[in-house]
Amino acid sequence: MEARFQLLIEAVTDYGIFILDPQGHIASWNTGAQNIEGYTADEVIGRHFSIFYPPEAVARGWPEEELRRAVEFGRLEDEGWRVRKDGTRFWANVAITPIYDGSGQLTGFAKVTRDLSERRAHEEQLRAGEERLRLLVENVRDYAIFMLDEDGIVRSWNQGARAINGYEADEIIGKPLSTFYTPQDRDAGKPDAELEAARLFGRVENEGWRVRKDGTVFWVNAVVSAIRAPDGKLIGFAKVTRDMTERRRLEELERSSRRMNEFLAMLAHELRNPLAPIRNAVTVMQLEELPSPALRNCRDIIDRQLTHVTRLVDDLLDIGRISTGKVKLRLEVVRLGEVISRSVEAAKPLVESRRHQLEVDMPPEPVYVNADPTRLAQILQNLLVNAAKYTPDGGKIAVKVRSAEGFVMLSVTDNGRGISPDDLETIFELFRQAHTDSPNESGLGIGLTLARSLAEMHGGTLEAKSAGPGQGSTFSVRLPAVETAGAEAFPASKPETEGRRVLVVDDNRDSADTTTAILRLLGNEVESAYSGSAAIDVGRHFRPNVVLLDIAMPGMDGFETLKRMRAMPGLPKLFAIAMTGYGTQEDKRRTLEAGFDAHLTKPVELDALVNLLNEARAGATA
């Protein structure tokens, strides 16, 4: 029986099977061992089995440790590098089993060795391929590619995801997929629905708005694929996202380009030329005393309708500029309440002529956004005019502002004729209007298109909601909020402009306001303050390059104001101009010693002001 067993072992060629004595010396040797290790039986029997181990393993006593563990645990299985007779290395799987006699005395060990070099090479190729794929995915910058676990939690994050979504890997890994969705989509359950569709169908593709880390929204094309184990169990999802904001805007503009160009050509010829003389004629009638109430009423009607026509032409021109990329936003930190006040005032004549009740609901604390104040006011004015126009006389209009989750929601609600579900999106298309049978509610279909385009240029959205015809409507503008504490850091990312950011500080309001008007006409971004303390507050968020500073102000004078502004952290290099009624040589010496870069004596000459602004600009670029 023992002889037949030995013959069986000897016939095995794919496994090295041999016996060791209790000290680890080789006592038997089969054909498989010779094939794998390269030694004949005569060359190896009697030698210690450590000859098969690399020098570093022998040096740390691993062969003896293997035998000790085999005795301790009854069996040892291990993988590692081994050495053939010719010195080449191979990856081996070894199993060592202690052998005992009938009295329980250790008599040796049985050792079985398999050459797994080919398998290991294959595994290394797979690992190398996986690493190459990982590096390829990691370095793709035009596509956000990341993995989700089965619960929709982010588990990987590539360079494209960083570039598109704005998050670093350590900021987003471990967060849910819903992080990138708008609050409205989260409330509607869209993230979960997207994953569920991928579970059912294996892959789902859609487009929609997503939210970056900084709060701006962008239009994406997203593909979600379910990943399953060999047994079919769901183990996660792969998501690929592309930023399609620019494509979406271009597609919308291309669809309306032909109609818009034809209409603009007609309107420019038919309306633009007579607007100026009509306005002059109305001005004359306003200056002259008209005894007839009927004539005064006609004059006021002409004035209101002329204002409306002028605004339509301006809107058309802006649509043309947006379509050709000529509208550039002048972003700054804006107090939203001030913009709302100006917009309400501009829409007031139409609102009052329709006898509407207008309410404004603002939070108690100031709300700030990073916006172009002129364009933001244009958005709100269009919404107010739209509400007044489509609400029957004596209706109600409400402007409401709320802040939540890093966003500002500005809504205009009316109790007018409402919007059917089919028209909630088409009303934003150029030259399109909701269906109406009322001749008093006609229009060109421009204002809402312009308002949405401007909102999206600000990184925001404009949406319409209505319960249906006759049930009023709500238009909501959603913009990223700016924390007041962090407002001073925002303008650092503003686009360059032709002029400078100038702060005018003077307790004489007429002087400050007229100087501000001149500076803006010269192409500068300008803010004004009427006291030293107000200048410090404005300076924190406006971060001026140039300050025109009155000296003799009550409370905090110009010298103390400049000292505090120079000490403000993060303020860019400030070119300070003393603007004062004191103009002696001693006055000029004093202002220069106090840290002013220049001295202007009131009344300021335009050429002197322009020269100093050019000097400030040259100093900033030197």
C-alpha cells in the first residue's frame, strides 16, 4: 500500500510534494517538485528546505517560522516568492502539514508546493490595467466621472468632477448624490428616482439643472449605470456628467435666431426713429399748463405708453446682445433690498394705473447677492410689469425674498389669470406668450425670455408656477447668496473692467452723488458713502482700488477714515485721493504725510481727476 501511494505521489507532475524531517531537512522528492524547483532528488535530499526561499526571507527566519506555525495550528498555507535551482524566482502557494506517529511524536512535515507565477502575472496585468483605467478616469477633466455605492453615496471623484462640481474629493466623498440637485428636485425625489431607474434598466440618461459647490446652477447631461457583482447583486453605480450649460443656451438662441433677426430689423426701422421726437413732445406738454383735464389725462396716457414702448425696444436690443454674447455682467456684492426698491419704483406707474395692491416682504436682516445691479433690477422689473399686465384691475402683487441653504429666492406672485400647465415653459421662449383671448394682454413675448437669460447668466434660475388658469402665478428667481461676513472676498473673482473700482466719501451728498455720476460716465465702477464709518462698511465688500476722500467730515474725519481703510485685511493696493475744500501748500503737505497719494481741491477739474485715475491705473499695473 505504501509503495503504491509513493508511486502515486511520484506521478504527480504539477505539484511539488515532499517530506521534511522535524528539523526541516528534505527526506523525499517527487517529479512535480523537480519540475517546479529544478533540483533532482540526489541534489536536494538531505538539504534544508530553506534553499527554496529568497535570502531576505531566510534572513528573517521565515522557513523556521512556517514550521513553527504548522505545528501550532495543525496546518499552514502561505503564498510568496520562492527560488529555483537556477536562481529565478516564482510565486508559490505552499501547504505544510505536521506528521505524527502513533504516540503523538512529531516525525516530520508534508509539504505541497504549487507554481502560481502565471496566475500572479495575470493578476498583476489586471491590477496594472485597473490602475491605468483609474489614472485615465482620474485625469479626465471634461467629464465628471465618479462612483456611488448602492445607497447613492459618493465613493470616488475624478479631476473632471472637481472642475465641474467645484468640490475636492475629501469634501464630497461620503456625501449623498442629492448634494448636487436643486432643492426643488430633492423635494420631488429626483435623485432617488434616477438611481431606481438605473437599478431597473441598467442605465439611465437625463438632463437637468445641478448645483455647484459655490451655489451656481448649471445644465448637465448625466448617465447613471448600475454596477453588479458576478452573482447579479447590485454593488453600486457609475455616474458620468457633462456640463451642457453653454450648449443649452446656444441651442435655445439658435432656435429663435431667425425670428429674432427679422423682428429686430423691422422694429428698428419702424419704432426707434420716432421715439425721440415723441418723448420731446410729451416733455413740452408736461412743462406747459394744460387747463383741460381730458388733455392732461391724454398726456399721461401717452407718457405711460411711450415708456412701455421704449422699454420693449430696450429689451429687444438686450436680447440681441445676449444672443451674440455682447452682454457682460458687472458683478459686485449687491444689497438685494436696494435693487427691489428701485425696481418697484420703476414699475409703480403701471401698477398704480391698474389700481393693484403691491406688497414687499423682506427678511429682517440684509440679503446680499453677487450680481450686476442694473441687470438684476431689469429681471425684477420685467416680472413686476408681467404681473401687473396679466392681473385684472385692482389685483394683488407680492414680492417676497427668502434665504435658505445658501441661496436667495426672490418671488413675484399675483392673483391674475394664471398659466396653464402646457404654457409654464413655453412662456420663456422668445416671442412666445401663453394663450390669451384678451386684447389688453398682448405683447411681444420678450420680457420673460430676457429675464430668464439674465438670471442664468448670474448662475441662477427663473421658474414659473401656477395652479392653472384664473388662479394666479408665481415667478421665482433663485440666486446664490453671499454671506455678509464673506462678502469682502467675493469681488476678488470679478471680471476685469476698463475702469477702476472707486469709492467716493463725502458728507455733502450732492457733492458725492455728482462726483459718482461723473466717475461712472468715465467707465468706472463706483460706490458712494456719506460718512467715514459708512466708508469702512462699504469698503469691506466693495474693495475699491481708488478712494476719493473728503477731509473735513463730522465724526470720523478723512485722516482717520484712511488710516482704518489702510488697516483693513485683504484690501487691494489703495490709491487714496484727498478731495477737500482746503488747498494751501500746507494742506497738501499734511494730506501727503498722512498717507494720501494725491490731493484735489474742490471744485474738482475733470482733467485733473482723469489724470489721477490714469495714474492710479498705471500704478496698479506697474
